[in-house]
Amino acid sequence: MKRIIVFALSIILAALVLGGCGWNKSISANENNDGRMLLIYNDGFSSICVDTETGIEYYSRANCGTCVMIDSYGNPYIYPGFDAREDRP
């Protein structure tokens, strides 16, 4: 019985150690994205970008990937002052 518990704990520990978030791609200020993503905050570890076509904000963490920022109702967070009807070049 002790062997099963030790084996299960070692599997869980291995999953926690190897299951980091270092393999995902995140948005960076240096990335060529054709001007669609606008960097509005960066502290070297995390950043917030805005999609200039939709106004939706994205949170990006260094070496951890990118996700959509949502409000308390689960809707995508729209950058304040963004107007989707505004003419885009």
C-alpha cells in the first residue's frame, strides 16, 4: 500500500515540475504583428495588449502565453474609449 501511495505522489510531483508554462508563445513588444496589437502596459514580466481592430484587451505573462481579459460577467474586456464603428485604415 505504501508503494502505491509513494508512486502516486511521485507521479503528481513529476507532473507539477514538468507541467510548467514555458512552452507557450506570448505576445511581445518586439514581435511583428502588423500593427494589430498595441502594447499598453509592460513591466518586463507581464504585459497588456489591445487588439486595434476589436478593442479587446489581452494579458500576457513572460513565457506563459496570452489570454483574453474578461469582466465579472465573463465578457471580453474592451479598452476604455474604443469605438468599433470608428473607421479603420
